[in-house]
Amino acid sequence: MQTAQRGVAIRHARQHLRKFGSIPSGGIDERLARSWSRSLAAGLLPDEGVHATEHSSGAEIGQILLRNHELLAHSRPIMEYLFEQVRHGQNVVVLADDRGTLMHTLGDPVFLDKAQRVALSCGASWHEAHRGTNAIGTALAEGSSVEIHGAEHFLERNSFLTCAASPILSATGRLVGVLDISGDQHNGHPHTLGLVNTAARMIENRLITTGFGRSIRLHIHTHAEGIGTVAEGIVAVSDDGWIVGANRAAIALFQLNPAHLGKTQLNSVVDLRMDDVLSHCLRKPGQATRLRLRNGSAVFATIQGERAKSASMVIPPHARSERAPVDALAGLDTGDLAWRSAADKARRMLDKPIPVLILGESGVGKEYFARAMHDSSARCNGPFVAINCGAIPEHLIEAELFGYVPGAFTGARKEGSLGRLREAHGGTLLLDEIGDMPLSMQSRLLRVLQERCVTPLGGGPGVEVDFALVCATHHNLQAETERGRFRSDLYYRINGLTLKLPPLRERTDFKALVHRLLTGLNPQCDIRINADLLARMALHSWPGNLRQLSNVLRTASAMLDTDEQCIEWDHLPDDIAHDLRQTNIQDAKGAPNMTGKNLQSMTMDAMQQALADSKGNVSQAARQLGISRQTLYRKLVIRSDRA
């Protein structure tokens, strides 16, 4: 808040500005002087109004809200909480994007009417170039929190306001928005800026924990009790030990800056190797441990994130002394060797300019696999754009893929469209069911893949695109090319590495899959399946594969009464119950697939015994079995159904 002496200095500086059109030296603080100078340089005058062009159109507002969907989703609950703290002081809580455009407001009804007269409403731009010195625009320009009171605003029409704003940073240190509290200058409070700063930190922490939800994260604080509070530091770490994201508290504790993110190894700032991180996660999940920093200080840390949790699922208990993959692909791994072989091959292609073609029957999880590849890659923070080429009407697929300029065709949106290919820039593009793409589109897609440049419908300059390419289909594309239904040149362009995902009837991890699906469908309770029913389900052919199994389990779960925790026959849809009752378990026991399962079980017993004999030393166990260490790793199967 202003002191009387500061108020006098502001009045003298404003008089000098009116009289001479310049900022006097001294008198006001340097940050305010810089902002006034920028306002003058933008061509603004203290007593002038604003232009209509400084307010976005309805279509532009829609695009802004869509582009900032994640920021808005995490900010709204915190803004509501923040407004409850200031609702009695005639205030408005404001969220702006990284260009100063207001996206969401919550305010006192009495003050809102006054605020809207100076365009403190959704769609208005409060960039310094448009509104002069103000908390939102100046926080953007300075990259730090700021409070602007009364006559400190450059435009005199805003001098009735007192405003406090704090920038919101992404997990990679990019400024993504500004949180602001504005109110009548006569009702200002000395703690308003502190409230805004705290709320902005809360939003930043939500952005990093959700944005890196699949990654390994270190939650740190100088006191163990500080972990989980708004003051905790949060660090996201890649599987190979690089710091890829951090909030402000972590950056300060590690003595880094945002430019170091993605370029700094964890062991360069913490006296801890990545293997030690995983080992601690396995031994003491969720428990704080004391870490020594390279600068000599110490912090407490817990290890969180889906990939950290999946470490205990990937490596059997006897083998956990040696490292196995810990990534999103591992998080989907429930023990089938054919599926795991495909995942191992996919890992070798990550972050290499080689397209991947995923083959498999409908419903085997091709899109889930592609998404896990994306989340396991260096592009995990970029977009994942999945296009079902068989689900888009043929007359719309060109516009959907390549986008269009305004007015390109009748019915087109007046603002045009980027197109899905451009939306995938910087991330991963999945062309699902590419075998169903019309021949007329295949040649144009081929040109994009060759030139990495997209030209929208209706003309205009080409736009360069950069994405990892994954395609998927249930068709035999090689046979389709021979029949002339798929272009051979496109087939060879997308077929860098072909992976085949096994159908459900051929997988050896049925019980583990069922357990995982039930856990996902019923996260609050432990639902199981009648043993006889589960045995018959394991022998069913499941023509719809995982999609069909998931739908059956979803329906059965919904049929459970609140006090029931076991799925029985009467919980199943009638058609699937009829099919399962036709299965003769006694006859099926001698079937070839059951023999395969028994052989696999014997193999597992031998490997587990070797690991036990060698006290968990994988290299020694492999020598005992007469196979390589890598082969032993590949053959280790998680048997999550064993007690």
C-alpha cells in the first residue's frame, strides 16, 4: 500500500508527465518508471480512452479459452476459494492469459458494475500496450508479482483501482497466465498481494502434479512436515534422471533457473542417483527421506507419480536390485510376453525419426499403446492427437486433417481451422485405422509426411509441422496394397517399425488384466469375480478384445448392490453369460492354450527359483539358467494374482 510520502511523489511525477510528456528521474520506484515509459512508448496518453479493438470477439474468446483449458480447469476452484477471502471488500478476482486477455472473473456485484465500465471483464486485454501500467500487464512485462495502487495506473480512468497480480508459471518455467485481485482503492488491504501469490503457487503446483502425473516426481521441503503444503518444491524427473520440470520452490532450493530445466541431471544437484530414487520408492513408498544437496544443504523428499508406482509392478521382488524400464509403457504391462516384446521394441524407437505402425484386431488397445509411447517419450509434454481415419466422413476428412482458411467452403467456421496435423506440432500424431483412409487423401498425406509441411484448404502459405508419427490398423496393409486399396508408397513411408499387439484370447495375463480393469472401474473398493466365472471368462474368445471385456466388467460393476463386492453370474449381461456357460472347463484343460500356460508357469517357477538361489542377483541367475541377463529380464512375468 502507498505511504503518504509515496503518494506525493506519484502526484508530482504525474504532473510532470502531463506537462512535459516524460517521466521525471527519481521520485518513483524503478519498476513503476519502467512501466510508465513502456506505456508512453506504446503511444498511450494518461487521459485518453481505449479502443474497441482491445476486446476480443466471441470467436476469439472461444479460441483463447480452448487454448487455456488446463489452466482454467485448475484455476477456477482456487479462484473461488480466493474470492471467499476477499468477498466483503468490493473486489474482483481475475485470471488472464499470457497476453493479458481476461479469461475468467469472480466479483462483488456492486464492484463488478464499476469494474465493467473500465472493461475489467472477460475478453478485455489488459496488456500494458493497451491499458498502460496495471497489475496484470505490468506483472506480465516484469515477470514478477506486482501491486499497482490508485494513481500509479498510467491511464487516469483506472486510478480508482488498487490491483495485485502474480504471474503463473508452467512446470517448465513458461509464463502461462496472471492471477489478479482488483478492488476500489479505498478498500485496499496490505495482505492482498500475499494472498494472490499463494493462490498462484497453488495453481502452479496443480499444473505440475497433473502435467507430470505419469512421471517420477520428487516433492521436497526443508522440513518433512512441509511436504504436501503449498510451500513444497516439486521436481519432475525423466526415467534417465534429467530434471524436466519444477515449481518455483524447487528451483529456489536447487539454485536453478527455468533455463536449466531439461538440461540438468538430478545427480548434479542432489547426492542421489536415479537408481537410488527407484530403490527408495520400492522400499519405502510415500515415506519422506533426507537428501543431501550438492550445495551442502539438505531437504526432505517423497517420491510420487504413476511411473514411480509402476516400478514395483515391472520388476519381480527377487530382481528389484537391478533396473528395469519405468515408464508409461511399463505402467500398462501386466505380464504378457508378446505384449512386452512389442513394448520393448517401441522403446527403442522413442525420440527417433522413425514411424511406428501398430497392427492388431479392433479393441486390443492400439490407441492406449500409442498414448503410452507418447507419454514415455521426450515429447510427453507436447500434444497427443489421435485421429480415427475410419470415423470421419470422407467429405470432411481433408478439412479435418489439413485445416482451412476462413471462408474456404460453405459451412466452414469463419475463423478457419488449424487442422489436426498442425495441432500435433511438437507432440505425437496417431493415425488410427489408417487402412480406412480414402485413396484420394493418401497422396496428400504422403506429401505432408515427406515435406513436413501442411497447406490448409483454401490456399495460403504452407506451415511446417514436427510430430512423431504412429499409425494403427486392423487391416493387413501389405495385402491391401497388393489389391490397390492402399498406396504402396504411403505404406512404406509409415512402416518404419511394425508392432503387432496380441488379441485378448492369446494373452497369458488375463487375470492381471481383469484385476487392473476392475481397479480402474471401482477405485474406491476391492471388487473380485467368482472363481468359476473368472475361469470361464479366461477361456472365452472375446472377439471384441479388451474393449469388449472392459464393457462387460463396467456393466457387471454397475449391477452390484452397494454391499456387494463379488461379481457373480447374475451381474453379467444375458448374452455374455449364455456364451460363457457353453464353455466346458474340463475339456478346455487339455487344450493347447492351457498347455502353453502350464509351460509358462513352469518356466516362471524355474526363473524365480534361480533368482531365489542367487539372492536376487539377476546376472548370476541368468548364468544358472543358461540364458543372457537381457533374456531373463524379458521373460520375467508379473504374476499379480499370486498372494
